[in-house]
Amino acid sequence: MQRTKIKDLLTGAEAGNQVLLKGWVRTKRGNKFVNFIAVNDGSTIHNLQVVAEADKFSEETLKDVTTGAAVVVTGELVASQGKGQAFEIQAANIEVVGKADPETYPLQKKAHSLEYLREIAHLRFRTNTFGAVFRVRNTLAFAVHKFFNERGFVYMHTPIITASDAEGAGETFQVTNFDLDNMPRTEDGKINFAEDFFGKATNLTVSGQLEGELAAMAFSDIYTFGPTFRAENSNTARHLAEFWMIEPEMAFHDLKMNADLAEAFIKYIIRYALENNRDDIEFLGQRLVEEDKAKPQNERQEMTLIEKLELVVNNDFERVTYTEAIEILLNSSHYKKKKFQYDVSWGIDLQSEHERYLVEKHFKKPVIVTDYPKDIKAFYMRLNDDGKTVAAMDILAPGIGEIVGGSQREERLDLLVERMKAVGIHEEDLWWYLDTRRFGGCPHAGFGLGFERMVQFVTGMGNIRDVIPFPRTPKNAEF
Amino acid sequence: MQRTKIKDLLTGAEAGNQVLLKGWVRTKRGNKFVNFIAVNDGSTIHNLQVVAEADKFSEETLKDVTTGAAVVVTGELVASQGKGQAFEIQAANIEVVGKADPETYPLQKKAHSLEYLREIAHLRFRTNTFGAVFRVRNTLAFAVHKFFNERGFVYMHTPIITASDAEGAGETFQVTNFDLDNMPRTEDGKINFAEDFFGKATNLTVSGQLEGELAAMAFSDIYTFGPTFRAENSNTARHLAEFWMIEPEMAFHDLKMNADLAEAFIKYIIRYALENNRDDIEFLGQRLVEEDKAKPQNERQEMTLIEKLELVVNNDFERVTYTEAIEILLNSSHYKKKKFQYDVSWGIDLQSEHERYLVEKHFKKPVIVTDYPKDIKAFYMRLNDDGKTVAAMDILAPGIGEIVGGSQREERLDLLVERMKAVGIHEEDLWWYLDTRRFGGCPHAGFGLGFERMVQFVTGMGNIRDVIPFPRTPKNAEF
């Protein structure tokens, strides 16, 4: 007999079928006549109940059927008496293929804190919460590829190890093959990177954008989806040292087309998750409702998770320039009552509290802010005709803040070189990047989306460490 | 007017339509009355011919229409007089948005060597060959996700930075945030990794398998698709320091199910490429035919690229045990005539020449070799009942050699620990891996496929550096 997964049993199977179930025991309850065993196989948030009549099975077998044990069950699928489930299995045979000693198994029936589960990240996939989170993550990742594939984008694997710090975006991790205790030195005593594996100092990439631009100048539309790294010593619920980014880059696109694509993209992948993982998202939404019960009324969520996601999917994003956003903030009663911690004036980098005000209080939906002052943005962003702003865009989402950052790129060689000089980037380090402006360059644009931020948004998880399988953070690279 | 890509123009458009074309000039030829400009936009191997009557355009505009220039063209799509093309554009307007000075543009009309193009990897996407290669790579990557998605596998992003050398598979790259010129030391003079970013020595992953196994013990079926690294100083056409791997892992699978899945997977993604990128593959096949013309008759390919791929897709893979394979080699006239460089006996690691003999001479199709001697395989492979072989499998493909390596995993805690001891891996370093055997373990299996090897196989490219956008190899991390 072929194994059927629970997801398929619950949607496609018929009562009366003989089935083969394989999975892990979540709970066992019952009395001396009958045992009810909830089994999960990871294919869905739902367990399948196995009904085991005590007189059909040895005491020894049933003793080993404990939370966490791996079991193989055959039996008849029957309509369930219990509520909340259409089917259950009347067990004919139960084999425990992997025991889980109740004395030592770290995941018992009771609810565990997210902090505790982070310590046992190798087992947390077996909980309802993390099962749901990583199924949603999987669905979102597939939707990313599907979206770009349908639009003729070419997926590019840009390099992870690189000799250039693409954006000067922050501290990078060094990559070396040296014996650290015995590094070769040049005559004047400096570390001789010419003798390192790559013949020069290398680090982990902070972004695939610059390489992505090279490919866009041949394929028109490309995207990356790969790991990126920041050696920032930020021990917060929002930062990871290793995270996944999606970076599309489009030739012949201006800022408006860039914003249109980003909005369509975000809506597409959220809609895809709502359609394919509604059960998981409902479960995660219920989790938030439970969490809220411990909070004072005025701190509770105004919308359920599903409502929040549907709001995003069904409404146009608001679009304002940075200059308009500053005006809105300056005119707000919030500002006048001095409720912002950081001051507001044209030229500042918007703080989290400012972004949240715009999104959550003023517009009450996602906002695309464009045309930032050039001095607070990266060197490759296209200078606007006003000479003081660049064609940048950030997309701000409720509860998350910045979820997308992008821009039209500076395609004019002279202006780009000037900007590089101003920020201290050497032309010779980026000769290949400049070549795309020398030869067949064109107006182009792109953006980056931090994948974990998006998974947080869709799952409602408050800590970014809970949406990546094995988080890398300061002093932590376990598993 | 909306831009239409050439791929869509060639399949979906109708003569008489006004169209907007954006792309890069490949060639320009003509006379004083009319210019024929071949434009490519990366969406397909095919160019679209733009017909520009000399009297409609200024000399200055036409002068800038040179190989490599970015152009925006509007005009009427008309049935083409030329052969090999259904349509061409009768240009009404041509704008050169990015020039490419013919004196300095490194990619001229003439054919360039692959070696030369590797030096200008930032521009090689603009050639027919690399356009085709990276479109095929994109299609294969999408097919990977599609295959596993259809089967309910969960895509896992396993960590890139890790403190464990999963398989002892080879030299790893170190990752550090230290100031290399001033590393903190412990009292006894050793480097104090407790003060490094992660609080311990870390390196780049060589495989996501061990972490993948953890997730399979919750989701049943998972796969990884991410970058992996080897700091091997191998300057060959087969090795990269950074490459992408696909590693599925399935709970409740034995070796036979593992081999079945791997075979179905390989056929699926190749078939998908044949269906979606036939033009590109035909072009690449023609490239090989041209290449062969410079070779003596007996060194030429027996089959075209398409024929080779269809052979793989349409035939069952051969399955033999390692022991049977050794017998075949020992009984071969090749062996008896002492044509193998390396000797053959039970216990040896099969050399490339042995694998090629089995695949290309003996079976003439892909071969799955199973049940290797335990001493030449990794510690986590399941010991067979004979006590001397393990439930391993390698899939060997014509012209490439090993394309998949996999095994059923040792799920029995005592045997696994014994094996780890034998090869010198400390239990405490892999406590989390052993936990999956302590708690709800089950028979499970998985395999790894080197993505670049697969891209080589489907594109026929001989050097692995030509199938990844920006190859990382000894002394080379350019771009």
C-alpha cells in the first residue's frame, strides 16, 4: 500500500478506504478500552486521529505511542464522530518505528515559549506554530519564483563570496582560507592577501544588486533570491546576520514601473499564501489573538492577521514623495504634541516611529515613499532633476516598517562616477559596474525585499529569529 | 504603447501591429538605402530584425546604432522577406538610449573564445551562447522548485554560516569578523574565538543535509536549494569554490524510493527544459557540432545534445550494485587489455575512467550504482546487513560522471554513534543531529545534486565556469 499524506487524506480520500499513514504522534488520550492518537506528518496543520482499540494492540506497542514517536499506521478511513475533523483512522496495525522517551523528549504536550523553542530549533518544526510558519515560508518562496517566471524574468545566482562591498551597506564578514595562526605577510608586515584562496581579501555579499544589473543589461528582466549577510552587532528582534533577499532588476524601467512591479509582487505572493495556506495563516492568526488576551485592550491588534493581509491585497498602496511625507509628519497632531522621540525636518532619515505613524495612523495601509534626499541614499540611485533628491523608493508595511527598498539606477556615467567619488568608492574597484554605463546602458531600476521580513508580515511572528530555520545572530551559530 | 518582448512578438503578435521594441543591437548591415538591425532583448535566442530606411533617419542616429548599443524602436510588425524569421519591424522611430563605442566595446561581431568571455563575465550574458546557457539555467532552477512543490516538499533555507563541517567533506572557508591584524588571544596564546561574531569558529557550509534531516523529521519531505562551498585548491574544468546544491530529504524513504525519486527528478527537470527552452538547447547543440568539426572523426559526439537528453528522459536508468559494477569492470576487455589507468578491485573508490566506462561504453545510459563499501562513504550512511556496505547511491551520467550522490541515512542511534567515533566526529558537536535518532527517528533517505553539473549536462558546456554567472575559483573572485 502507498502512503498517503494527511493533507491529501483530508481533501481527497473517501471513507471506507484502507490507508497507510506515516507521521509523528502529537498526543494520545483515551481510556482502558480505546486510545485516540493524534498524528501529524507535516503536510498540514491538521492532525489525523487514529482510533486504537485497546484489545487489538499489545500493551507494549501502546506504551511506546507517546508524544514525538514516529509511527506507521494502517487502517480504514472512517467518518469521524469527533468535531472539527471529517475523518479518522480505525487502526488495524500500528508500528512505532522511532520512540520518544517521555522522560527526556524536550517537546511535551504543554505550550512552550518561543524563546525555549529557539534553543531547540532542531525540534521546533514539530510544533503547530513552526510547522505553520515554515509551510508559509515555503509557499511564499515558491510564489516568488512563480511570479517572476510568469513574467519572463531570469533567475540569477549572484556570487556569495565577493571582493567588493556592494553598497558600503555595513560591516561584512571576511572569508579566508588562511591558517589564522600563521598568516603570510608581505615585506612591510601587512597580511599578504595575494596568498589567500582568491588572491585578495574577500567577504560575504551584502547584496546581489550590482551583479544583477550586469545581467539585466542582457536579459532585460532578472531577479536574485539568495542569502546575504551583515556583520552588524545588533541583538534585536529585527536583525539577522544571515538572511535571504530577493532583488529584481529591470532594464528600461523607471521609478514608477519599479513601484508598480513591487506592489504587484507583494500582492501576488501574499494572495498566493492566502490561497494555498489559509489553514496555517488562520492558526497563526488565532495565536496572535491568544497572545493579545494577555495585553491591555488598547495594545491589542485592531485587525486579525487574515484581515490585515486582505487589506494589503485588496487596496492600492499609497504613494507619496519623501517631501510630502515630511509635510504630513510636520502637520500631524502627533508632532505638534511632541510625541515623536526624533525630530522631523527635511533631510532626516525617517525613523521607525515616523514610518509607523505614516502607515499605521495616517494612511492605514502600505505606503510607497519616493524621492529621498540624495545624501541619505546609496551612490547608485538616480539623481532627480532637482539636484537634491534621488529616484529612490521604500515600501512601508503596517507592523513591519520598511519591507522593500529600491530605486531607479543612475545610468549616466558622469553622474555615477561623480557620486562614487563623493562617497569614496574607487572607480577601479567597480570597473565592471561602470562598463554597463559605458556600453549599451539604459534607464533601469530594481528593488530588494528582505524575505524574512515578508515571512514575518504574513505569519505575524514578532521575532525574525522565528521565521528562518536556524537563525544566525551575535554569539549564535548553533545547529 | 507597452513594450513587447521579442519572445512574445515571435509567438503571439500579428503582422500589422504597431510595436515598441527595447533591446540591444547585435549587428547592423545594409547599404545606403536601407539598414538591417538585429536586436536582441534577452527573452529568446532569436533576434528581431529592424528595417530602417536610410532617408527616414538622421545619419547621426544611424551612426550610433552599433553592436552593443541599447535601442528603443517603434514601428510596424511586418511579415519578413528574409529567411529564418517570420517577422521584422519596419522602423518608424529609433532612439539610441545607450551607445557602445565600436572602438572600445569588448564584444564585437566576431566569435570570441570562452576563455576570453570568462574575463568579461559581466558582458558575456550578451552573447548567444551565454544567453542560452543562463536561460536554460533559469528554467532548470524553476523546474526544481516546481517538481518538489507538486510533491508537497517544503523548501528549507539551511544555514550558510555554520560551526560544523557537516561531512568532513573537505576544506572549508573560514568566516570571521576579527580584525585579522589584531586577533584577540586567550591566556595561553590561542585565538579567542569566543570573541568572534558568533562566539566560536565558523565556516561556510559544505552541505545542508544534516539540517535538512532535522526538518524532514517534521515535514516528511523537504529540500534545500542553496549555495555550498569547498576551499579545495582544484583548478579544473569540474570544480568551483562556490556552487549551488539541491538536497532533498525524505522521512520514511528507503534507498529504492530514494533512487526512484532521483530518477524521476532528473527526468522531470530535463524534460521541462526541453519543452521550454528547445531553441536554446538546439543552439547549444549546434555549437557542439561546430566544435566537433575541429576534432578527428573518432573524437566527435555520437549523439546530438538533444538526442542525448531525450535518451535520458525516455529510458529507465540502469541500476547496479557497486559489487556488480566491479564485476563488470573486471570482466571488461578494457580491463583485460590494461586500458584503465587505475586498478580495479572491490573496495576502491570508482575513478572517473571507471564511471565513464560503465555509463558510456557498457550501459550507454545513466546508471545508478548502489551499496558501496562503507569505508569509502560518509558516516551517516546506513549500514547494510552484510556489515561491509552502506545503502549509498551515486547516479552517473554520460559525459559528466557523478551527478547525484545520496543514501539512506543511518537511523539507528548506536550504529551511528559507533560510526562517528570511528571517523573521529565528536558526539557533542552533533548533539542536535543525534537527537533526531533519539526522538521519533525513522528510516529516511536523501540525495544531493550539484546544480552546475546538471546545467552542464543540459547545455553541453564543457567547463563548469561557463554555467554559473560569476565563477569563484582559486585566485579568482572578480565581479
